[in-house]
Amino acid sequence: MAQRPRVTVLGSLNTDISVPVPHLPAPGETVLAAAAATFSAGGKGANQAVAAARLGAAVLMAGCLGDDDFGARLRAGLAAEGIDVAGLRAIPGAVSGLALITVDPAGENSIAVAPGANGLAGAAEVAAAFAEPCDALVLSAEIPAAALAAALRQARAGRVRTVLNLAPVPGGAAALLAEGPDWLVVNAQEAAAVAGQPADDVPDDPARAQAVAATLAKGPAGGQVVVTLGAAGAVLAGPSGTAVVPGFAVTAVDTVGAGDAFVGALAVALASGLDPAAAVTAACAAGAAAATRRGAQESMPRPDDVRAATGFPWSA
């Protein structure tokens, strides 16, 4: 790289409580944990910020915390990764976000999130996200849609590249896409929801995912669309057509955070000047590497971790 890429993340910060279980519980079922619960730093925005920082970017994080011990630890953890935390606001009387995660032996997970202070992100956080110039602005949907829309509008006016991760898919997703994000990143379930398909009609194979991605790329967003498919890789659709990007064969132990590693890596790759297909390939490698390690932020890989797990020569 000619210079260090600059990535700004506007998103959520949570404390994750992870419970390993023999299988994910069905509705109404109680499952005894296979081991002790663990507490760790998470939140889609914070995870993506850590991923980008570990892969070589200069990162600014904007978002909301509670004025509690959880919030203080989350801020300190990001600062320890070299992330600029000037854009984080501690809100008096608010509690920090919390995520409850169950993980089965194959690494699959189920997550419930109590947004807490994340739900209060607004104009102040949007302003903080634009306090410094950046090469890519990452937005994810664990904060209010109004804040995301405002950030997308300001980014478009200032010609700032945006990566919108609609996870989870919020109400009014179509209005966000109408703001014209440069990149939309969703998994197969989220792609179906954004496309207005029934919940049981998930495009979980590359051919079906290509069709859904192409439909989304022709919509109001008009930019690049990526549908992630876990071990199968991802599909990319945009002005140049569609493509399947193969995944990397790894032994997954925990998929928590793998999607966030993908998004953070994609932002770094784009900010470094890679073309769309190459950037998605790099993101697939980072996501696969993250799945070989337990935890959320703990699993975010560095370049040597990506190479060791996948053979992909990350050079950022």
C-alpha cells in the first residue's frame, strides 16, 4: 500500500456473554451448557473496527456506550487495539449493549441482543464519524436506522465510500438502500429479507444467491452487493455483473464474529485500492480465519493469522 488505509466505523458496542451448548435450543427448550459462560467484548461495529485495525487500517470508531463498567472496558479494549475512540460517547444513566450467544459444537450460533446505549446513537455519532477523513465508512444495523440514513446522506454528499452491513435487517431497509450505499453486505437470510422474500425461502446456495444479489444490485442502491454464504464463500453483484467468490476450507470452531471479520476486511481491502472481486476474496479469507478461533473480537485475525488459516497472503 502507498499509505495506510483509513477506515471509520459507525456502529454498536456490546459485551458478549457466550454459552457453549451441545445443540442450539429449540423454541421453549432449555439446554444445559457444555462449559462455563464467557464474557468478552463484541458488537458488530466494534468487531468490525478491531478487524480493520488488525488488518492494517487506521481506524476511528463512533458509537454509544453506557456510563457503566461494561462501557469503560469496551472503550479500553478498543483503545488497546490502536483504535481512535474519540468518537465514542458515554451516555449518563444508560447501560451498555449486551449480547447473549449460544454456540454449538460445529461453531454455529444463535444471538439475542439488548441494544442499550446503542439505541441512542444519533446526530452526535454521525458528526463524530465525519470528524476525520477516511477511505471507507462502515455502517451496520445494530444502531438506529435514522443515524445510518443520515450518515449515508452525508457520505454521498462528501463522496465517501460506504459499506453498509444490514445485519440485522431493520424496518425500513428499503429507505436505507435508497440513500445509495456503495456496498451492501448481507448474509443469505438477510438477503432474503431485504429482497422481500419469505423467511423460508433463503438463497443458501451460490446460484440462488447470485440471482438475489443481482436483483438487489438493480434496486435503488445501484452499487455493489455481496451475499455471504459462510464456508461456501460469497457472491458479488454490481455494474459489471455477478460472480461467485469461493470460500476457504477451514475447520470452524466458532462462527461468532466471522461476518464482522469479513466486513472489516472488505473495508480495508477497498480502502487499499483492490478491485471488487479481489476485495471480496480477501474478505472471505479473513472471515474464514476468524471462524477457526473462539470469541468475537478475540477471533479477529491479523495478516499472519489469515495466511496460516487459509494460505491467503494478506499484505495490508
